[in-house]
Amino acid sequence: MRVTYDKQADAMYLYIGRGKIKKTIPVNQRVLIDVDKSGKLIGIELLFISQAMPKSKLRIGKMRIPVA
């Protein structure tokens, strides 16, 4: 899984799968999920992330998180 943080947008994106995004589904005001044409999860966008996570924990750029 790959995670990116956009400081300007204050948004974090979790890349879960591969493929072309067909639809973005709002879960609530802070969480959006992206799915492909078959409904498979591609990614999760977390908005206003600095309100939910201390800024000291956020890194600008890309980070990789190993998944077991």
C-alpha cells in the first residue's frame, strides 16, 4: 500500500488497489472512496487529516507502508 499526503489540500490518500477510478463515493465529509468499474476498491482519501492526526505525524511526499 502506498500513502501520500498533500499539505496544501490537507488530504491523505491511501492507494489500496490498482486500476482506473470509475467512481468516487463519499462516506462522510472527510472520507471518500474510489472504486473501479467493477466496484473494487482503488483508494481512500482522507480530508482535513491534520485535524484527526497530529501534524508531527504527517510527512510531506510519499511513504510506503508494508502490508502483510
